Amino acid sequence: MRYTSFRAFYAFYLTEHSNRTCRQLHFLGSSLVLLCVILACVTGQLTYLIAAPICGYGFAWAGHFLFEKNRPASFKQPLFSFMGDWVMYWQLITGQINFTPEDKTS
């Protein structure tokens, strides 16, 4: 299904990230992306910018293929998925959502 609004997509996105380990790996990958961007800015080494998507997608895709057992949402709707990664990251940091969803096993 193609979503035309981010709001509708994000509800789906969270169901695709209902495994605790998958969410933790997404959080770790996104944190490493931020670190890579900061290091690139501080050091001027652009290789950190090459490492950023490898860290982000590497950890996220490992979470999907190894723990969630589904295809990453980035394969279905890349822009909404990218947005969803950062909304979920912010919601995890602020406690709006949990690392351990109530409705699925870890």
C-alpha cells in the first residue's frame, strides 16, 4: 500500500518496528549517524559523511532482517521512512514511545 500522508504512514511504520531489538538497533544507528555528522563538521573529514548512511541503514536493516523479520519500510517509501526514523528517534528520546512496545515480543 502506498501512503499519501505521513501521519497514516507513521502508524504503519510503528507496526513495522514492534520488536524491541529492532527499535534499539534503529536508535543506535541513528545516534551513530548524528555522531558521524558532528565528527564531519568538527574534523572536516568527509569520510564521516560516507559512514553516516552505512551506520544508519546497516543497524536498521539488521534489526529488520534479523529480529523484526520484515522488509525495511525504506524499500517501500524511502522519504516517509527516513522521516519516520527521525520521528521515532525523537519520540524514543522524549519518552513518547517505548523501546519495548506492549503489543509484540522482543
